[in-house]
Amino acid sequence: MPSRILNPLASLRGEARGGVLLAIAALLAMAAANLDAFEGLYRAFLATPLEIRMGGLALAKPLLLWINDGLMALFFLFVGLELKREAVEGSLRDPRVAALPMCAALGGVAVPVAIHVAITWGDPVALGGWAIPAATDIAFAVGVAALLGRFFPPGLRLFLLTLAIVDDLAAIVIIAAFYTSDLSTTALAAAGVALAALAAMNMAGVVRVAAYVVVGTVLWVAVLKSGVHATLAGVALGLAGPLKDRAGREGPAHRIEHDLAPWVTYAILPLFAFANAGVALAGVSFATLVAPLPLGVALGLFLGKQAGVMAAAAAAVALGLARLPPGTGWGTLYGAAILTGIGFTMSLFIGSLAFDSDADLDRMRLGVLAGSTLSAVWGAVWLRLVVGRGLDAARPVA
């Protein structure tokens, strides 16, 4: 029997496989949270206590927080590495190419926030999740694009990927500025020393991956203890690693990004989705869906992202700051704008920082899943109609 029948995922591109695995993980989490036979095991699994102790220093957290604070730091390390590579060598290096997705990303952050704030203004608790619909899930959005294949032009993929990267950078800034707890000056000082060491290593031309891993681990622990969210340590480490050595050869940043990619795609993000997408649907009704929190998140993602992206893109083109990607028209660009409403991983992550109670977390997750699902389905349908019927400048790739 052909291997592709034995393993249906084997016939898909890496990006598409990542999107499919995220969807499977989310569905498994939903099933586990709603089936009596598995609900208790699911909650117990996430509450499993894990502890690492070295002398008087101890890190004791339930498994859920190890995933959200630990494994997601590796994801943000990957994002930091990607940001640096794109800024130094990739699409963000050319201002003319980067202008359209960068402007679009800013609009795609501002409008969803405005929609969520408008809907939740009278509910102080729900208002605390204002940043949730501002995020785009790189893996899921690009995965859906990959599944569309010939209906998603190559130039549009670069636009979507660059926009999602800038979107993630905005999310990182938001997390640092608004979603931190009480700060420890001692731990912050230790983090500062670790950052200085990373900068000195970069300037000295240190290219041993092990050296960056050791100092990066110290940085992660210090940031974790400081009150600033630990995932920011991953971004800082990603930006610190040199892309090339002094002879112009591939440096540790390239090697770490290459080695991390399969772990992020096939393990870290699916595990995060499984741990955070389990929404209990018992008692969910229309009234639940239109409550301020889920409605603000869902409409922010589904309507706010596409409206903000298109408005900012149109303004940038009209002002002569940017141009449409080659092989695309406004119809296909709108399709990519719809897909930016797939918040999923990043939205769930910000939501886990914004709320503490199980009830608020479930409402938040319901809004994220609704908005992300609508964006994925409508984006795919729109692009197949527009590109498949030749209604725009783009054409299916033969």
C-alpha cells in the first residue's frame, strides 16, 4: 500500500501539515473536555505537578504552565530567530517589499482592539482581554494557505508571512507592556546581566550553540522569576544569536532555527493547542456566544482583522508607500486579510495571560475558536472562488 495512504499527512507540505496537526490537536482537546470518559483525565493531565530543584532554587508548576511558560518560550525563540533573519536577510530588509504587510499588520492590530473594546466597554473583566483578537497565528494561517495550493499565489504567501511576523512582534510588545505581574528587581538585574553576556558573545564572534543555550537558560529562569512573562526571554535569545560567523559562514542562529522548526511545528504548537483549546460546551447557548467576551474576541478576529488589514493596505497603496504583491489583485489580497483572523495559538496565549478564572478562560476560548474557524473557512472559500474563477489578477498556478 502506498505510504501516502498509510500516512495521509505525508503527502502534504510542511506548512500544511503544521496547520492540520494544530486543527487535530484542537479537536482532540475539545473532545477530551466534553466527553465524560476523558474530561477528568484531561484536567488531571494539565494539572500534573512538575518540579525542578537545584539547591535552594526551585521551579514548581503544573504541566499547563510548563507548556505555556516553558515550551512557548521555545516557540518565541523561533519567532525571534525568524524576525532577525527576515530583517537582516529576508523580506523585511527591503522597505519597499515590507511596507505593505507592515502597514497592514498595524491596521490588523488596531481595528480588532477597537472592536473588542467597543463591545466589552461595560464589562471590566472582559475588557481586560482587549489584545486577544489582535494576534495572528503564523502556523495556522500559513498552513491554511499551503492547503489551498494553487489557489494561493506565491506573492500572497510572502505578504501573509511577513504580516504575521510583524503581527507577532506587536503581540510581543503588548505582552511586555501590559501583561506582566509584579516585578522583581533582583531577577530583572540577573536578566540584564544575561542579556549583556549574550550581546558580548555576539560581538566577540562566539558561534558555539551550547554557549547560547546555557546563557539563554539562565536568562529564561531570571525572566520567569522577574514577573515579566518568560516567553520574552525566547525572543531576546533569538535576536541575540549571530546569523553568520566572522568568515561569513552559517552561524548559530541559522542552525538553531533549522533544528527548532520541526519541534515547533510538530510538537510545541500542537501540544499548546491541546492544552489550551479544551472548551467545555455544556450549557453553551446563543446567549453565551453573544456575551461581551466571546463576541468581542470573535468579531475582533473575523471582522476586525480583515477590515484593519484592508484599510491600512489601501491607505499605504494610495499614498504611494507600497504596492500590491506580484500576481495579486485586491480580491486575492482580501483573501489573505481574512486568513489573518486566525488568531488561535497567539490569541489563546494572550488570553491565558489576561484571565484567571476557568469561566472566563472558557468564554475567551469559545470566542477564539469561533473567530478563527470563521476566518479559516471564509478565507479558503473566498480564495477558491476568486482565484479559481479568474475574478482577480491572480490565476491558479499550473
